[in-house]
Amino acid sequence: MIKHVLNIGILAHVDAGKTSLTERLLFETGVIDRLGSVDDGSTQTDSGEIERRRGITIRTAVASFTLGDLRVNLVDTPGHADFVAEVERALGVLDGAVLVLSAVEGVQPHTRVLMKTLRRLRLPTLLFVNKIDRSGAREHDLLADIRRRLAPSCVPLNTVDGIGGRAAVTRPLGDPYAAAEVLAERDDELLELLVDGKTPDHGTVRAALARQCGDGVAHPVLFGSAITGQGLPELLDGVAELFPAVPRAAREGTATGTVFAIERAASGEKVAYVRLRAGVLRAREPLTFYRGQRQSGDGGGNAQAGQVYEGRLTALSVAGAPGEAQAVAGDIVKVWGVPEVRVGDRLGEPGPASQAHFTPPGLETVVRPRVPGQEPRLHAALLALAEQDPLIGTRTLAGGDTSVLLYGEVQKEVIGETLARDFGVEADFEPSRPVYFERPAGTGEAAEEIQRQGRNDFMATVGLRVEPAPRGSGVGYRLEVDLGSLPHAFHRAIEESVRAALREGPHGWPVTDVLVTLTRTGYSSPVTVAADFRGRTRVVLARALRRAGTVVYEPCHRFEAEVPLEAFGPVTAQLAGWGGVLSEAHRRGEAWVLEGEIPAAAVHEVERRLPGLSHGEGVWWSEPSGDRRLK
């Protein structure tokens, strides 16, 4: 009988062997009797045609296995940085993570981005160093690199004999002293034993490691191979013993949870993945879903629910137990029958506004149908894709063209293939360009009254004030009028129009870090309708923004490049040419390590050109790090 549930994610830089590890875990636990292959497209979790053909994970998938009375739901996430939105959604439903590294390539750029995020969230994380059987695999210097670049409090649990060959085998580390030294920094009992010159026993050290791993402050490291199976028993033991599992109990009450993925059945029907937090979920019961949190207009920061809608599931399937008639706290469940559902919606109760763990997309491309007349069909298809990827938004540009927000060029290619395969629309994409944005430079006010005589375009009075808000605050909206001065529907029309209009500022880019205050209202009953307030609001807001003035900013990345000594001059010259600003340069052995900031728009070109500038030896890492004013 299953008593506990554990939801863990498998994360990695692309090609570290993440999907192969998922296959091996399912094989070792008896879920499958034959190992699939990424190369021939026969893996369990990469089920899409594009995933199988390209050999990369694009969509999050869930597979389950059992370890005694523990059910483990394995969430296989994309490794390619272009699909970081999928990882974004998975993080919110995980109890722990396995971060996969390659013993050959070591700490790669996206590995660092993922680990920084996992450490910031304090999510329990175990590091699995894969490919010990490959030529060029490393152990001791890679551990040093992990401590320096990923996790200072890493604790190796096994070692490798014959690393770098097919005969490589793992064996447990028998001496607990080294692990105790690392853990003693946060454990007074261990520290006291070490100060007294005593060596803690294995059980004491293991218990301390489980506590600190559960707190997300210590990170076990295991070496192994998804191909040969070496290290897999230790990995399964670590998952069962070191991660904090959730008791699986059918406590009656309102079912609450989070929608973290959407897929479509062959019939086109939406299927939602929900992580259940509390209560019991059964088919055909009435349910309430909440979408989008917004701040109240009183300036006090009180969260209010956005859209609320009702649903009634027609069917459900519990991950790992598809025959069960109900889902309980801790379960991941697929549900059918709620056509309105979207990623990020909350089941049963309005939760806090979702927090982005990764930066929003930094590139934009204009997309047009190859066949004239298919514009409405293309627009509908892009909206359907945006439902599955909320961070991959679309917007209509002046003139009617549609733009799509992107993380990278691979993602653009996949979107094009998906449009053709799933929606029958061949599309052409313009070259990607960076997504800029605007901030107000000052304060501006505008108002328009109902004209008592003469022409009235809109039978509504609206006054608005626009002013700068703190960096990173987004769009704020508040009232300086009595809430009862207008019917609720009119207030809602004004706020929705403000937020929609700010998607395109005076320079054509979204406006952010702005506070908009409603300063004046009026209407004429029964003539005025909500559409009057929508039209009037856009006109007044545009005038207020012009009076405040806006400044355009470009997103930037913080970078670190490691290049051979002789490549210092060519690389730094090119970085400057791309708009990069070098903040530090220091020697590391026979290489220069360069650190600084560069426009996000230049990152793709740097990654493409760096190998040629550095004789194939350059290593590049970057992550989003704010913005700077365009000159």
C-alpha cells in the first residue's frame, strides 16, 4: 500500500543524459522491461513526434515508479534553455530535484542557471554525475569544479573505479568523516563530535545529510551511468532516504492544487496536469478554479482573485495509479472536462501570485502565414500554443501583424513545426529581435469628461495619473476615487483597459514599473456602457504617458567567458563591438576568465562566434541580469 508520494524533477543542461536516466530509473524499478533510446525515439517521456525526431525534450512529462510504500512521480523536464518555461512550471510542484551533469562536459552553462535557481528556492537537490563510462570522464577535478561553481556544500556519496571506460564501476564511500566535515557547519552535534576528535557513525552522518538536503542547503553527489546502470541503486536509495516525501492520506475537504501543464488529447480536448495539495479529488464533482492574482486598488498590496470559473471533471487519472477513482494530497493527476483551464490556474483556493523563477522571453519574432488569408487561423493557433506556454506570449502589432515572444532560435523552429503539424498552418518568421520595454520618465496626468453638448465619442469620464514605480514591480493600479463611484463592471473595464494599453507604449514596447492611478470618473445612466470606459481609458492613458515621457530599456545578461591566453585580445574586442562591458578579467591557469554585462540581443551571436575566436576552447556562460537604458 502506498503511504507516501514524492514528486521529483529531472533537470539538466541539454545532452547531459537526462531522458536516458529517466528510462534507466523506470527500467530498474520494473516499470518497463526494455530500455528506450533517445537516438531511435523510443523513450517513454519524449512521446511527441518532434521530440522523437530531434532527440530533445520539449514538453514536461510525468512517469511513476514505486520504492516500497513510496510512489515517486518523475517529472522529466526539457534541458534546452529555449524551453525554460517548461522547467519554470515544474518547479512549483516539486518536492525535490535530481540535477544531471555529464562526467565529460562537467558544469555547463545551463547547469549553473538551474542550480542557482534550485538553491534560491531551497529545493532539495541531488546531483547525479552521468556518463562515467565515456572517454574523458572525470571525478576528482569535477567535484572541485562543482564545489566552486555549483554547490559549495556538496557531499559525494560514492566513487568510481576505472572511470572513463565501459568497465567503470561505482562503490560507496565508506569513510563518513569527509561528509561530516561539510555537514558540521550547520549541525552542532556533528561539530561537537569532530571537535572532540571522534568520528561520527554512518547513521548519524546520513541523518544529518537527510535533514540538510531536505532544507536545500546540502547537496549529495552520486556518480553513475544511465547506459550501464552503475550508480543507479545508490541513486534510488538517495531518492527514498534523502528527499522529504509527502504522506498520502485521503483527508476529506476541498481539493486544492496547481495546474502546471496542459496537453491536448487526440480528439483535441484539453488535458490538465494538477499537483494536488490538499483534499480529495473525484470525477464529476463541481470544482472552482482561480486564475491570475492582482493587487487591490487601495494601495495596501492586498491580493485579490482575478478570474474565477467553475468546472466539473469528466475523468481523472492518478499518476502511477491510473485505475484509482480519486486523487489525494501529494498526487499528480491528469484531469479532463475543463475546457477553460490554463497553466497556472489554482484549484479550490486563490493562492499567491505565481513567482517567475526564470526571466521572461528576451526575443521577439513576427510571424505570418505562408498562405494569404490564413491570418485568423494562425492567430488562433498561436493563442492555443500560448495557453500551453504562458511565458511564450503573443501580441498584435500596429498594422495587424502578430509577434511571438521567444527564448531562442530552436524554440522558433519547434513552434514552426508545431503550427504545421498540429494546426495545418505553414508560417514564415522574421529574424528575431530583442524585446525592449519602456519605463515612465516622470509623472503625467490626463482626463476627459463627458461632453454635455456636442459630439460624444465615449459617454464616460476618466482621469488617470501615470508615475514611475520601483524597479521590478511591473504594473500597479490603484484608485483615488470611491469604489462606489462606478458600477463594478465599469471599474473592471477601466483596469483591464489600462493593463491592455500598457502592452504598447509611446515607442511601441510594453510599459513596466509603472503605477497608474484612477483620479476621476463619471457616467450617464442608463446611456453609458462598459465599452465607453474601455475606449476613453485608452485615449486618456496614451495622453498621460506622453506627458510623463517614457524611456526605452534593453535586457542584459551577466556573462562569464573562459578563453585561452592568446584569444584575450580578439575576444574582448568583439565583446566591446557587441555592446559588452567588461567588469573583471583574471587568470585561471592557462586561460583568461572574463566577466561583464552584454545586451541580451547579442548573446546568440556571441555563442555562435566564440568557438572561432578561441580556437574551439572558449567556454561561455550567461544569465539575465537586469537591463540598461538605450542610448
